[in-house]
Amino acid sequence: MSIFSTETLKNMDAYVPGEQPQDKSYIKLNTNEFPFPPSEKVKAVVNSEKAEDLRLYSDPTCRILKEAITEVYDFKTENVFCGNGSDEVLALSFLAFCKKEDTVVFPDISYGFYPVFASFFGLKYNEIPLKEDFSIDTGDYLSDCGTVYIANPNAPTGLTLSEQEIEKILIANPNHVVVIDEAYCDFSDCSSMGLIGKYKNLLIVRTFSKSYALAGARIGFALGDRELIADLEKAKFSFNPYNLNRLSIEIGAAAIKDREYFEKTVSLIKENRKKLTDDLRQLGFTVLNSGANFVFAKKDGVDGEQLYLKLKENGILVRHFSKERIKDYLRITVGTKEQNAALIDTLGRNLK
Amino acid sequence: MSIFSTETLKNMDAYVPGEQPQDKSYIKLNTNEFPFPPSEKVKAVVNSEKAEDLRLYSDPTCRILKEAITEVYDFKTENVFCGNGSDEVLALSFLAFCKKEDTVVFPDISYGFYPVFASFFGLKYNEIPLKEDFSIDTGDYLSDCGTVYIANPNAPTGLTLSEQEIEKILIANPNHVVVIDEAYCDFSDCSSMGLIGKYKNLLIVRTFSKSYALAGARIGFALGDRELIADLEKAKFSFNPYNLNRLSIEIGAAAIKDREYFEKTVSLIKENRKKLTDDLRQLGFTVLNSGANFVFAKKDGVDGEQLYLKLKENGILVRHFSKERIKDYLRITVGTKEQNAALIDTLGRNLK
């Protein structure tokens, strides 16, 4: 650190993203990317004519992207906020809604960025332990003591909460925003979108990085009551008004409108997830029931880090976390049939 | 505001960007965009093959973009930080270097985002009045009381400070970072880059939005001592690690490598600026000597807002600021020869 750095920066534990080797030499099952390419409609808007328009600023209101989102989800554009990836949406929600005197709450095992954001904004937070079976006990989130962050499906477990369970949390926290991070929700049926008209404190955060095969385009969005969205807009206009570039705005709009491709490819992932889960169990793994595009698995008597390293040696990247409670688990992205088969084959050979 | 919003958000005065009509019906001289298209090399990397790769996360280290920047400017990649527009770079610099106990200092008339960032991060700031002739008195910036932000050329005046003057500020502020915002520097000869090896407290912020015709791609960068850059990287990894999308990383690298196109188009802007300045003076305007791709001008006895509205009525957008000291000035982006001629013609007809 330089002598000029602030206390906030010194005290920060930066988020450690999964490895991103740029040489494409690995079967990459470590960062929950989609194994299929984006929609053909996306390719159609990435062309030299659009490149020519890059001399002009992007639309700070992201109008065409918001309109495309509202066409699919039947909200008004005033209910939609767009960000440079869902990470930026989450960051701005911390700024907009997490008060200094409150305590932000989220599970101890969840998206690793929540505590990083809390420390970035100098906030107190409480990491509530998951139950023994890694499920969330909604009873732990009824104290109305601060903004609640719940990933649904949760990461890296893949476990989901029902709409009824989320509703209990919303009712018990009338004075605080409940943020439901639905990054992986398209791979399950656990969305809380149906509750948006009913609860003013519900904010749903979504991403194009997973189910739309657009991790590299950096597009996230939030859905919620118009007042919450207006607050996020104000935060954004105080931080980075032109947060989405011109191409990503067009790319997101094109991707979400292609429902046929979306349905088809997401179905394929669900099929592949079922087969991968079965195959891992066949090999003696404990695999949690995943509602996401990854599975969370361990094998009794096998060290998680050693297995991660062994797979890497064999050209397969998966994600390992050193946190005590989950250090023997691996988070494995659901890939194509071929990628999953290669993984199962490698595991079979190495676990003998 | 919602009942959930934080005090920080409530107290914030969001930045008001220039108008961004999306229909292209105006001659747009209001947000300092480049009137020529980006390099042909940029168009070459915006294609369906690159679109296919969007399923993968972008490189959080922005390696190829940093390497392209170091090729041009002869630094090491450890001296370069990349952001989602220079606004994000500036925002992260506030977080990384502006201590709560200090007072951030910048001119009263400068980039309107500096006070917004200061309030975003809850910091005290001191807006130091420019001299009567709108120049910066470097004597006002020698107190070593907090991070200094100086736009050079300054906006919206277009006036520049010499390297010697910047050096005085650096020497007088050994305990604080001096941020020189060189967004418009390619249109003049006032860069402080030569001082980077010499002063550990110098951070230079640059953008691809102006001289590289890429406002819509959202690419900014900073140059400075490796410790300052490491601090910015830490801040970024705590906020939004994948802050640049895949396409913008490629686009920026392609643009900066095409030196021939850069030199040619920037020269044209300088020529056009000279002619525009002369023509405005011919019409009786006071025009400051600009080192940027805009001019700052007023005509005695003519109300600035009225003139802005009259031009808009005639299909020409320029920027007007309501701040008392400059409310009779217009900031006019230097356009193509034809755009500038249309402006002069419209002014001539309407000022009779």
C-alpha cells in the first residue's frame, strides 16, 4: 500500500475472482460461464456500423435495454435499473440502502462479494451461519436490523428458497430493503418477481452473465418498486452515469428478446446438470440439489484442494474455496455434455 | 427518495450530464464527443467472432489494453490502471486516496463531477475560486491539506497549466496525491507524464472518450507510481473486478495502437478549433484560448441561456452551465468544418 492510501482501502479485503486464464487451454468449469455461445441476435449487433457510433456517448438511461427487459418481464421501465454487471448493481445498492447505524445481514456461505461491499462502504455486517445441511433458515432473517442480502439460488451451494419463504423475510423487514440476488435463478423456478408489486422493500438483482451467455459484456439489472429504482438511479448518476457502454446496451437488448434460444439453451443446461449430478453421485460424491448452473460436491475422505489441483493438472478448472466449512467441496460449473463427460472421466481415473 | 435511502444518498447532488438525445437530429456540440469515427482498426475487432467470446468473463487485469498503452507511452503495465470510463477511475481515486480527516481541493469552476464524488464518499472539500481571468493560481494549491484534483486542460475553460506549474503543486503536497485529469490533454501540449518517475504522489487520469472517438466504449485509464496503481487495483477488486467488458478492452487496444489515425484526426480538431475561435471572435465573442476539443465563449450583452436555447431551436446543441460566474458562457465542442460553419452561420443570423 502507498503512504497515501485511506483507512477504508487498508482495511479492505478485495474479492478474489476465479482464475481467468486467457489462453483457452483449459476446460473451464470454474466461473459459472455459459458453455454455449450468445444468441445469433447478439452477433448481429456487434458489427462495424455499431463500432462507428462508438464516438458518441452511450445512453445514460439505457432505454432500449430497459424496454427489452420490460417486454419479457411485464414491468414498467421505472421498475428496472441497469448496471455494469450485477456486481455494480449490488455495490450501488449497498451505497443507496445500507445505513451506517444498521447491520447488513447475509449468510456466512454465499456470494463472497457481500462482505467485501460492506467493508468498501464501511458498514457493520453479520454473516449468519447456514444450517448444517447448507440451507438458509429464514427464521434468522426476521429481525429487521438492516438490509438483507440473499442469493437465490444461493452460491456456491445452489440451494433455493421458495417464494413463500422469501415473503416471510419481506414481511418481517418492513424498514429495510431485502435484496434477492437471482443471478442463477433462470436455472430453477425460484424467482420472487411475483412479489414486486406487493412489497416496496423487495429488490431483485439479475445478470446477463450466466443464462444469456454474456459474462464478457458486463450487464446486470435490478427490478423493484419505482422508488427503490429511483434511488439506485440517483446513486449511479453520482458515481458513473455512463456505466454501460453502447455495445453492451444493444447486446443485452438483443439477447433477452431471443426467447427461443434462451429457453433452448437453459433447458440443455438443466439436462446436463441432472446427468452431471447423477454421474458424480455414481462416483460416490455428495452433491447438493442445485437450482443453478453449477453443482457443489465433495467426496468423503478426499481433500478438496488436492482434488482441485489434480483436476487442474489434467486441464480442468473448477472452483475451490478455502473457507473451513466448505474446504472439501468443489463448485463445478455445468458445461456441455462433452465437458462434463471429460470431468467425470478424469475424476474416475484419479479417484481409483 | 424511498424511506430506505441512506443519508449519503439523500445528501448527494447527482451529476447532471449533458443532454444525450438518441435520435441524431441535432448537430451535437454539447458533450465534447469527437466528430470523426473511431479508427478502422476498431471496426475490425467489433465482429461476430468477438461476439461469440462474450460468453467468457473479461480479463480483470485488462492485460492487452495495458500493454497497448505502455507501448505508446513507454511505461510498465504496473504503472497503468484501466477503468470503465475515466469517471470510474476518478471515483476509485477518491475512495483510495482521500482521507476523511483531510480536505479535497479543486477549482470552483472545473469538472462538475469532483464535488459529486466528494459527497458520494462523504468527504470535506474546498472549491478554490479561479482567478478573474479563469486561470488557476497554483499558489492556492500548496497547503498539503488533502488530495488535489486539477483538470489540465481545465473544463469548461479549456485553459492549461504548464509542467512547471504542476511540478510546484507536486512538490508542495508531499503527503497527498495530486490527480491531474488529462481528459483533454491530447489536444494541447500540457501533459505532466514526464513527471511520473520523479513524483510518487502524481496520478494522471486519461480517457478514450475524446481524442480516440470512443465515448460510447467507456474506457479510461490512469498512469502513476506503481504503489498508487496497486492501490487503485485493490479498490477496483473490492468494487467491480470485471469493470471493463471484453469488447472495450479490445477496442481500446486497437484504437491506441493506430497512431497515424490518431495524429491525423487530432490535428484536424486543432485546425478546426483555431478557425472556430477566429470566427467566434469575428462575431464579437470573447473566447478563451483553448487547449481542449471545445471552446468557452460569451458575447457581451447576450444572455448565455437564451443563446443556448436559440441554438437548440435551430438544431444545434451546445452546453450551458447555470453557475453564476459562467452563466453567460457557452461551452462549444469543436466539430467538423461543416458543423462549425453551421454554428457560426446560425449565430450570425441570430445575433443581428
